[in-house]
Amino acid sequence: MVSTRSQSNNSSEPMSSSRISTRTSDSASGNKIWAHTPSNLTLIWLIVSLPLVFWDTGYVLLRPHTMPGGSWHSPIWTPYALYGTIDYIYGWPAYNAHNGFTAAQAMLNVIESLFYMYYLWIVFQHGRPSTTKGRGAPKPSAIGWLGEAKVVPGAIGGVASLVAFGAAVMTVSKTMLYCKTNLSVHRDVVLTTCRDERIFFRLCKHWA
């Protein structure tokens, strides 16, 4: 009885240890850690675009000082003298009409840019370079380093994806509203111009 019990105890020990080792190897091989993999091309696009967004936002929020004739217009915002004659949202027509959409979308630009800045901080703080293909970019064999990925694994990678998604939704919705509002402003300006021209020609005909 004693020998039998000792044999059973001895035989149970290696079985338990083998089960533990098997479970460990299964968990190590079976559980894959998800990772966010933005391409270097995407990161460079964000790094270049953010200063341009702040430049544009500064012009809008500091009007009329940044508009043609304003004390802060030259040299930083000089290109807007021409752009304001093409895009009336940025020109005098919308400003004189007290159109609030321009300033509202500029404030959204600030929030959106803060989201992108936080996203870039996460990627460069927690990410590591990889030679694998980055999401949304051509293959590295086609464009080299630009197509490679920055890998952000685990939960912090999920946070980065969520922040980038929220900022992208803001970008798309703001652009759609901007296009709609811009078309409305252009239509109002064209109708006003045509009305003024009709009045002018009527007065000329009357005086003749």
C-alpha cells in the first residue's frame, strides 16, 4: 500500500509539471499581441500638415489683423491676400457678412490638431521601427523607408488608433461642412453681384 501510494505520487508530479509546461507553451504561442502599425509616410504627412493647420487657424482667429491691410498681415499671412479672393470664406465677403462658420471650423482645427499631436506622441514614445509594411502605404520595396511601419503594441496601440480615428472623423465632417458652406457663400456673392449689376444697368438706362 505504501509503495503503491509513493508510486502514484511520483507519477502524478511529472504529469502536473508537464501540464503546466504545455499550458505555458500554448499561451505563449497562441496569444498574439495586437499592434497598431502606421507607416512612416503617414507620420511624415501629419508632421508636415500640423504646422500648416496652425498657420491657417492663426489667420482665421486673428482676423481682421491678419487680413489685407491689417497690421499682422505681412509677411506671415501675405498669401491669404490672393486666397481670400478665391475662397470667400477666408476673404472679406464672409467676414463682412459676420459668417461665424470660419471661426467655428478654426476652433475645431485646434481640437483636431491636439488629437493628432497626442497621437504622434504615443507613436514616437511607445512605438518601435519595423521593416514590415505600414498600414495604408505602398510596399517598402516600392517607396523604401516611407512604406515601413512604426509598431505600437498592446493597449496603448489601441488608444493611438482610437485617438487617430476620432481626429479623422472630425477632419472628414469638417471638410464636408466647409464645402457646403463655401458653396452657399459663393452663391450668395454671385447673386448679390448680379443684382447690383442689374440695378446699375437700370439706372444707366434711366439716366440715358
